[in-house]
Amino acid sequence: MGTVDLVIENAKVYYGGHFIEGGVAVDGGVIVCVGKDPRLPEADRVIDAEGKLLIPGAIDGHVHVREPWERSDRKLVLSASDVPTDTQAAAVGGVTTVINQPNVHPAVVDSKSLKHAVEVWEGRSYVDYGFHGGIKPKTDLEGVERLWSEGVMGLKIFLASSDPLWPPLDDGDLLYTLQKTGELDALPIIHAENDSIIARSVERLKALSRRDYASHLEGRPPVAEVEAVRRAAFLLSKTGSKGLIAHVSVAESVFEVLKVREGGGKVYLETCPHYLFLSNEDLKVRGPWLKCAPPLRERGENAKLWNLLNRGFIDVLGSDHAPHPRELKERGFENFWEAPNGLPGVETTLPLMLTAVNEGRLSLKRLVEVFCENPAKLYGLYPKKGVISVGSDGDLVVVDLKQEEVVSSDRLKMKCGWSPYEGFRLKGVPTLTVVRGEVVMEDREIVGTEGHGRHVRRLSEACVSSREV
């Protein structure tokens, strides 16, 4: 083998399900060698990762980068989120691929809107990126088939209102949609909350002139999530469709899915860092900054979700990165209903989880599974991404488990300028991020090129369906 582009040596490399001493060589954007340092070829650049870990680049399958956004509030919304800054944040956070949710404007619901989203992102991202499509009520299911054929990673479905332009599917729409996704072997991604329970609860609370933080918790109670998860899992099993339940916040939702899995249903589960690290007690203190949907739950749910994540019952981790301008969030201090739902997190998810590893809450192996390998498999990117293996993309992250930081909004790359984890003490951070062989982050600073990130599509159906998470 001749001289290659990049070698990272003297690391503990996550390879074949465990850590080995050695390094990785990348040439032409692809991994060409993994092994002990003496076996590695000469390289144009050699990076010594002594005392550090080398893991696959993380895949964040749940981000809400606010582009495209072609509404009257465009200037305000884009003051908190855009492609360059959010993907810089991803790179600093050790994320080498992001998959954007479809509820942008125009929404990604057909071939035309997907093409437009791709054009808006092209030449502006620091990391690789893909897209989920979306399904609204009365959607033309033939159009869904075309959208899926064009390589979206998943098809987002809301069972509770997201905004007036994205109403929820009723049971009839849901059934027929899942029949179609079953035929296509497509992946529906379901925001599972009972819209009727929420609407009635909110109506009652507003009639009482409630506008405090607790009204948000009471307006979206755990039963609204659990009932919708049960219904979605049941219909997935009856239609033969696989599916992902997004952002579960209570253990009971997991138990409902496990019942369906016992009968052979292919229902997968995602949770998010805010349901592991934050609770309603934090919401009481920080108010609208921590408003999200589903809402933060009681502290006891954190421990239950950690346990279920460790035991393999929760399949993937996603940040649900949803940045909002400060002025919109601050409206909630006067009237909690006025604050939008959503928390930024693409930059902090991996450091938070590495901190949990240091605290003994999670193994490194399990972290790689839920934030690298399993997302790649679930979204049809494996083995191109999510794994350190010869022939895979050179998406790599060097991790220093000893390095400490304090989350501070003035040092974050996220454009929104605030974090739900402000003041959190971190131990364990990415110190180098490589996307297809190009170093895009080094020593916690961006060194890559805007536009290096490429649009990635789901791999072939045969490859995807032959692999299980």
C-alpha cells in the first residue's frame, strides 16, 4: 500500500465490538486499514492519539435544523439555526452525519420539496447530511412511495399536533399509511402522543387561566404518550411494518413496545439526552428554556430509562436538536403556552453521554451501539457509516475521556446562544472529528471547510432489510 491521506495511530480503536490498541488509515475518504501501528501505511498526515479512544463518527438521526424556512418569520427563526452553524456544532459534538426532520418550510413531503431541501443544504454543511420525509393527513401514498425511492431515511408521522401546518394523523390515516410503509419496507418515525388527550387537557387548563410551567406537564401527561405508543406499536405489528417510536420519555412506553416485540413486531425505540439528564424539577427552576414535547418527566423516570438503555431495550439515541431564538423562549416566562417546544443538543449529546460513561451509567460499547452503529443500521447507512471497518467511510472521532469542560453558551457553536445544559460539568469530550478523511474539528475548534459535508441517501433496500438493529 502506498502513502495514504491520513493515519490516526496510538489509539484505543473501537473495532469488531471491542477496543484494540492501534490505529486507522484513511485514503480517498474511505478506511483502508485498521490494526496495530506497525501495520499502518505511510500517510500525508499522521495524528498521534496517545491515551485516547477512536470511535466511529456519531449519527444524529433526529435534528431540526431550521432550513429551508420560507415563512414571514424567516429572519427571526434563522437567527437561531442555520446549516453552517448547526453542522459546526455537530462536528464539535463528534457527530459526522445528521438527518434533518421534515417539518421545515416548505415541509419535506414530496419529491419537489426534498429536492429543494437538498439544494438549500448543498455546499453549506460541515458534516454529511440526510433527510427524513414527512406524512401528513390524506397524503397521497403513491407520492410517499416516490419520496422513499429517492433515499430519505425515514418518514415522520405526528399523532399529536406539531404546528397548525402539520396536523396529526387520525387512526384511519395511520392504519393505511402503515400498510403502505409495510409494503415498501420503509421506516415510519412516529411522534406518539394522544392528540385528543392533550387538546382536552390544554383546553381545561386554559379555562382555569393556568399559564405556569406545571400546566405544560399536566397538558401533556404520561398517559398521552403511553396510549399513543401502545396504539402505534399495535398497528405496526398488525400491518407488518417496522417503525421507530421517537423520543420516549417514560419507561411505560418502552414496556408497551416490548409486548409487541414478543409477538415478532419490529418496533424500535429512541430516547434523547434530556429525558436522561433533566427532569420536571429542572423545568420548575429554568422554566421555558426546558419546554419540550413530550415534556420532561419525574426524576425517577431518568433512572428507569438509563436502565432500559443499558439493557438494550432502547435502540438509538437522538438529540432532537431543536433550537429556538431566545426571545421566543423568553415569552414563556409570562405565559408558558407562548414558548415553543424544543431544546438544542447536537453539540452536547456525545459529551454528556461520555460523562455518563465516566460516571458508570453506561458502557462505551453501548454508547457506540446507540449513537453510531444502530442509527446507521436503522436509517440504512450501514456499513458505509457507523462502524470502523475497511471500506467504510472515514468518519472518525477521537475522544479524551479525561478532558473536562463546563457547558457555557458563550463557547458553543450553536447559533441560538443557549443550552439546556448550561453549567453542566462534563468529563469526556471529542477532541478530533473526521468526516470522510477530512479533519473538520481539532482541539474543540472547527478547522474544516464549509461545504465538505455531502448529501447521503439510504442504501439499497436489500442491504437495509437484511440487517437488524
